[in-house]
Amino acid sequence: MRFFSINRVRSLRYAGEIHGTHQWGLPGVRCPLCKAVWSTGGLAYPSVDLSSHPEKENLEEPRLEEDFLEFERLCESIRPLVPGCLLLPGTEFGSVVGTAHGTFGPLISPEPWLLMMRKESLDRLQGEGLQGLKGCPMELRFRQKKTPPELVELELLPLGLLHEDCIPPEHREPCPRCGRWGFSLPEQPLLKAASLPRSVDLFRLANFTTVIVATDRFVETVRRLWPEEELELRELRVR
């Protein structure tokens, strides 16, 4: 199986725009161990509803949490809702809420770390046998008066890893306190074969969460169904 990073989806026929944010998020932190001030990018669980969570008010506004123990407390309060899932400073939850205008193609990528679709596009991909695709409804206000399209955000789980051979030796393990890896994306990314899922066609990298990885099955299916869509791809080596 071959793997590709999806950098962006572009279309010459459609020019829609989405402006929105997820409803809740863990704060960024100043780590007392590695001293880094940081917040992750890309990591989100849009299917997780915190509307009844007792700490929801503390999770509504993005901020830097100076008290690391408070961050850990908030993190542990959410963990039962996402058992076994990666939680990092800045992890976001809930639907994207915002505005949209223009026309939208089958796939939408407002940022390199986000992937959205028309609901009917997701249905077609699932009908083609692609695995692990989960679409989450978004709460968008459309400026057009006509019936707006139904758009969903793909929940992309952090399931694979960059291989340690392409990571600087001093950053091959994350900070044991805050989870930060602290390296830039390698010029020649190398995936760790043992970490890659075999039953998911679209996922994130756990040690570089802004990178979206697709299998050759996903890429070939999208190109066959919508040849007018331009996928900006980079093939990733595996070891």
C-alpha cells in the first residue's frame, strides 16, 4: 500500500469559503518541564459534544493556561469521552460553527490540516468501500438564500507516526509532561510501517498532527470520481 500526505484540495470550478471554529478546546500551555509555550494544530474530535460537560465554560475560549495542573485537570475531565485518544494542548472538540458562502465542490480544504466534504461525497466514498471515514455535521450560516449544501468535517484520528529515522535524535520522544515533540516537519518524511492502520484510508500523524495521510485507495477513488478536483499530494516513504 502507498501513502500520501494531502496538502490541499483545489478546484477551478468552485470558490466557496468557510470561516469557523470548533466549539470547545483545551487551552495552550507553558510546560513546567520542557518550558515550551505551545498549542497543537489540527487535532480535533468534532464528534465529541461537550454541551453538557461541567467544564464547558472553561473550554469555550482559546487561551494560554499558565497553571499546568489546571490544564491536566481539564484534560482528565474529557478523557472518559475519548478513551484511548490522543489529547494535547489546543485539542479541539465539537462541530465547526461559523459562516460559509460561495459554491463548494465535492471536497473542501480551507486549511492544509482540515478536510471537509459535501455529505453526498462522503456517501459515495463510503459506497466505494473506503474505510474509516467519519463525517461530522457543521453549524454553518450560509449567505445564499437558496438551499445550502450539507457539509461535513472529516474526523481524522491520529493513527500513524513519522519514523524515528527522519526525526532529530533529541526529539525522538515527546516531552513526558506535555506531549510536545518539538521538531519541524522533515524534508523527507518517513512513515513508521508498524504504526500505520490497515483498515483506515484517511488519518493524521500522531507526532505531527497537521499532516493528513491518505492511502492510495483514497487518492485513486477521488481522482476517478471527481477528476476535476486537484489534490496536492506528496508520496511518503515507509520503513
